[in-house]
Amino acid sequence: METVNPYYPIPTKIKKIIPETPTITTYILEGMPITFDAGQFAELTVPGIGEAPFTPSSSPYAKDLEFTVMKVGRVTQGLSKLNEGDVVGVRGPFGKPYPLNKFKDREIYIVGGGVGFAPLRSLFLALVHNIKDYKKIFIRYGARTPKDVVYSRLIPEWQKIENVDILLVVERSDESWKGKLGVVTVILDEIPVDLKVSPTIVCGPPLMLKFVTQRLVEAGFKHENIYLSMEQNMSCGIGKCNHCRLGKFYECKDGPVLTWADIKDIEEPFV
Ligand SMILES: Cc1cc2nc3c(=O)[nH]c(=O)nc-3n(C[C@H](O)[C@H](O)[C@H](O)COP(=O)(O)OP(=O)(O)OC[C@H]3O[C@@H](n4cnc5c(N)ncnc54)[C@H](O)[C@@H]3O)c2cc1C
């Protein structure tokens, strides 16, 4: 049987570039060079610069693959200089998907911060694709300012979907902002789900993961129902290089989504 080389990126054209915030951009690629399930990630290559891991932000059921990327360093700055029609490389999928079968008939409580909305969008769209399978989907999302809210162009439409409840918070704003102010935990005071069985899924920067996890544990979610995107230090994507080792887990192979039950005994899991 022919073996597909896991290190070989598939050249794929950038079809459309959509600025989401001053630092975050969505890249819509032409077609689906890889198939994936929500929660899995891919390595994106910027020719001549290098590659980095990103979770698709599009639905696994869409016809084009999308990534929503924050500009932080070498690869992401290189990506930001590309234009529609330019070619990037994609390899994957890697990691384990969300166990959507365990989410059936449940209320699903999604919490995101900053660019962490990107992987959560893919999950959200996968859930919405089979919305009747789930009781209700809650999204709680925090950004620095209203300008930093990713997908503000799409959220009004999502809010119209039956059994979808979205609440946003920003840290700083002027009077034009009608919602709450503060960090994301400010909107986690009341959690209107059945805490004994509901899954909660969190993605965001490490400090946010830490404080949100504390809040969700305190609220009463079962540790095995708290799903966290662990994305630090990843390199090869296939469990070979050892960079993303977390206790007995490789974030790339066993994650990137791990439960609080998996990692709670590890010293400082969020650094
Ligand atoms: C499984 C997985 C999925 C991911 N999905 C996404 C995604 O959907 N969208 C996305 O934008 N990113 C995502 N990331 C993060 C992304 O991989 C990094 O932002 C990227 O590797 C940075 O590469 P770079 O070469 O541009 O920066 P580097 O040159 O490697 O880093 C430059 C500097 O930026 C800092 N830095 C790196 N990442 C971040 C960050 N996320 N926030 C703040 N500072 C940072 C580094 O500590 C370093 O100081 C994901 C990471 C993993 C492991």
C-alpha cells in the first residue's frame, strides 16, 4: 500500500483573504486539500519561510478550507504578506477530534478568548450542521476591545439560529458597547446548563484557559467534561519531536484537545 508522507505539504491556492481584526485574518483556501473533523489541526506552510500549526476555522462539511490566523511571528507575518492567488502548503490532519458523539442530546457550553474563536468556529459550525442532535449551544467569548472581536461580521447571523445563545464581553470600550465589560470570566457567573452531564469546550490564551478552567470546575462541571485546547510548543505535529509533551501526553497526537481530568495533576499545565 502506498504510504502518504506526513511531512509533505499539499500546495493550495489562497482564494480569499478576509481581515477580521487589526491582527487577525481569515484565509479561505481553494478546495479541501485535507479532510478533518472538528478539533483536529493542520500544519500550514508559507513557502520560503516555514510552517506552523493551525486548526481550521471552517466547517468540516464546507467545500473550502479556512484558517483564521493571528499575526505574531515569522510564519504568521509571512502569511500576512501573501495575496489572493498565492500558494501555501497544507499537511494534516493531526490530533484527535472532539468526541461529538458524547455531546449528543446535551447542552454545549463553548468558551473562547481572542483568536481562540478560530478552532471553536469550526466546532460550532460542525454542531450547527446537525443542530437537532444537540439540546442547545452556548458561546461565551471575550476580546480586548470591540475591534478585536473575531467574526463580528458573522455573529449576528449565528445569533438568529434556534437554540444558539451567544454572549460577548470586551475588556475596554466606549459607550457604544452595549454589552458587559471585563475578562471572559465576567460572563460565566450564570451557567444555564445541566452541569452533571454538559460538556464545556474552551480555547484561548494560556492565562485565560487557567482562569476559565478554575471557574468551570468551581461551577460544577465534571472534570472529564471540560475540554481544553492545549496548543503550546507544538512542532512536528505527529508525536516525534517531543516539543509538546505534557505529562504522559503529546499535545499533537493525544490532543490538542485534552480534558481537565487528563491534565489536572500536571504541575502548571497552562505555561
Ligand atoms: C494545534 C494548534 C492550533 C492552533 N490554531 C491556531 C489558529 O487557529 N489561529 C492562530 O492564529 N493560531 C493558532 N495556533 C497558534 C499558532 O500555531 C502560532 O501562533 C504560530 O505557530 C506562530 O508562528 P510564528 O512563526 O508566526 O511565530 P513565532 O515566530 O514562532 O513566535 C513569535 C512570538 O510570538 C509568540 N506567540 C506565538 N504564538 C502566539 C499566540 N498564539 N499568541 C500570542 N503570542 C504568540 C511566541 O511566544 C513568540 O514570542 C495554533 C497552535 C496549535 C498548536
